[in-house]
Amino acid sequence: MPDIKHFDPDATLETVVRLFWRQGVASTGIQDVVTATGLNRSSLYATFGGKQELYFAALRRYLEQRSQPMFRRLAEDERGLPAVSEFFAGLIEARCSGEYAQWGCMVSNAHAGVENSDPKVRDVLDQHHRELREAMYAALVTAERQDQLAPGADPGASADLLALLAYGVNLRSRAGADAASLRKTVAAALGSLGVRAAA
Amino acid sequence: MPDIKHFDPDATLETVVRLFWRQGVASTGIQDVVTATGLNRSSLYATFGGKQELYFAALRRYLEQRSQPMFRRLAEDERGLPAVSEFFAGLIEARCSGEYAQWGCMVSNAHAGVENSDPKVRDVLDQHHRELREAMYAALVTAERQDQLAPGADPGASADLLALLAYGVNLRSRAGADAASLRKTVAAALGSLGVRAAA
DNA sequence: GCCATCCTGAAATAAGGATTCCAAGATACT
DNA sequence: AGTATCTTGGAATCCTTATTTCAGGATGGC
């Protein structure tokens, strides 16, 4: 009966993610998407709908494919503070060097743009924040069980703090902040939480 | 000889600041500026140049009129930790309620957009960060002199941390984060620095 | 091999973007 | 008052935008 798709929607969406991630939604035209994906306008609209829906699909994909795996790894790491330390080390590495250097975080970027006026987008932002905070909280509770936290340190409040700190890292790295100084800042934050600074 | 301007460039620029602050540069058209300021395209271009120059002038004005006064007040406050605490209280208040609620910080927003690809813009972002950090540092050194800091707390590293935390507050508040939870997070951060949580 | 069904390509549409131009009006010095 | 100089309003320019349309090509069950 019908013809089948002549392209891979998933690979296409991944290309679109990178476009919106780097340039934001307002500065990315459909023409950019057409050029980057190599497929046709008609196929784009037929598969994903308009620009707004395309952006939303890309944002969701970023959350699921990029953010959540990191959150899961953090939450399930049983080492406590070293897990948190490693999370930030990986974050800073990814933000400051390699293919995605100075791209920031697509979700963090979405906070600052007009994207966030769409309620569905805002839901994704809130979900991202909630999941980041809870992963951090899980790691800190694990740390507390292993007596890695300074007396009086509250895992809940500390999770909030470290989550916000991650947004700061994402933002500043997009403007070219130095990886070394970001690492030092994170180390200081973790040092103030733990009985001893975590490697 | 010449005619004089029939409008106040300074008041106009303030209007433009609010446009770019709220919507970003990519989503704000010259038509929006014309409508909001009430003046004519010709006058706009003759006075400020094109859109990019207009945005840059607005960004500088934001830094000078909005950010730097806050930084100065923080740096010159002799109370130590209560000065830092009050800085964040005012920040959260301004970001979450009143005229500019959910607008975020124009400089923080610029980090996430394509604005930051302009080297001149990036210089402003760096200057903003440097001045924020140094104001924070000055307040923390004052706090240290008054024995308000926990033993082993480093004012330099803590200044870095609190500066990044401010970006996190700016970002999350733009997406509608709750003022109360932001306050709690900041309180926890300051509590981990001081011998006792500052009011 | 047929045909309904979908995909594809490229052009067409309609709206909006930034920027420029020019004639008309206002100014302040001589 | 005259005039050179600037400002102003509004139209005009040219480019880019998102979205739609449609004719033709490919597909797979019958």
C-alpha cells in the first residue's frame, strides 16, 4: 500500500537536536534544517509537523538521550561524593572540549530564550530540573550513609545547590569559561560539603 | 544650524533594554522597537546604527545601570555574610516578582543565545562575570576578617561558587522557579560557608 | 501488472525581517 | 527672514522566513 520513508527519522532528529542545541530555536531556520538533514521540506513537515513541534521533539530527545543517562548514572552510583565529583568532571569535560564545546546544555539554553513561553517546553525544563535534583539527592544520601558528609550538611538543600551550580557551569561554559576554573569551583563546592574534598 | 533630537536617547535605550531583556535579540524585531519606543525607523538607525549595535548598546546599559550598582553595593557592604545574604535576597525578589518577574538576567540570557558569538558581546559577559565574582570576593574577605567563615573556607573559591550560583538562580527563575525554594537553596549554600547560617 | 497510498522534489505563497531613501518639517545661527 | 543642517515620517527595497501545494515517482499488497 503506502510507500515507506526514505530516511531515518531518528537520525534526522539527532541532526536537528544539534542544530537547535547550538543555535537555539529563534536563530535556526527551517532552511538550516533542510540543508543539514539533506531531506526535503515536505518530508520534514509530514513527519514532524511545524517548527515548534520539531523543536519540542528535539528537546525531548535531548532530555532522554543526553540528560537522563547522566542523571541515571549519578543516581545509581553507590560511591557517594566521588560519584558527584565525577558527574561534574564529565559535565565540564563535555561542555568545554570536544564536539560540543561551548554549546552549553540545550535545556539550560532553553531557559533563557523565548522557547520557554510554550507550556509544554516549560514542562520539559521542570522535569529536567526535578530529575537532576533527585539524582543529586540520591547520590548525597548515599554519601551520607557512608559518613562522607560534613556534620550538619543537609542532602536535600545540598542537592538543590549542586543542581543550580550545574546550570551555572552550563551557562558560563557556553561563553567560553575556562574548564580549569570551573573544576576548581566545583571542587570547592564539594569540599564545603564533605569531610574531605572528593577526587 | 542643526535641528535637535525630538526624543530622549537615554529613555529610548531603556525601553530597548526591556525589549531585548525579555525577548532576546533574535526574537525582537526592529518593528517591535519602533512600536515600543514610538519613534521612527530613521531616527533609530541614525542614532544607534543597526540592530546589532542597538543590542550591544542595550546590553552595556543593562550592565552599567542594573548589574554594576548591585555589585558595588555588595562589595562595599561591610557586614560580611549578611551582605551576601541580602544580595541574593534582592536578586531572587527581583527575578521572581514585580515588573521583571521571569525575565531572568539580560546578561545571563545572553550567555545562552547566539548573541554571544559577537566578541564584543562576549567581552561584556566576561566583564559581568569578573565583576560579580570580585564583589562576592570582597564581601567574603570582609566576612573572613570578622570570623564569620567556617574554618578552612576559602573566600576565592567560595566567590566563584556563589557567582555561578547566581547564574543558576537567574536561569531557573526565568522558567518560573519558586522564590521560596530558591531562597532555601541560597540559605543552604551560605550556611555551608559560615559558622552559622546568615539571615 | 495494477492501483491506492504514501513519499519526494521544487516551486509558489504570504508574511515578516532589516535596512535605505527621499521629500517634508523643524531648528538655530547669521 | 534666510538658509544650511539636521530630524522625521512613511514608503520602498530586497532578502529571508515558515508553510503549503502539487505533479510526478516509488512502494507494496492484490
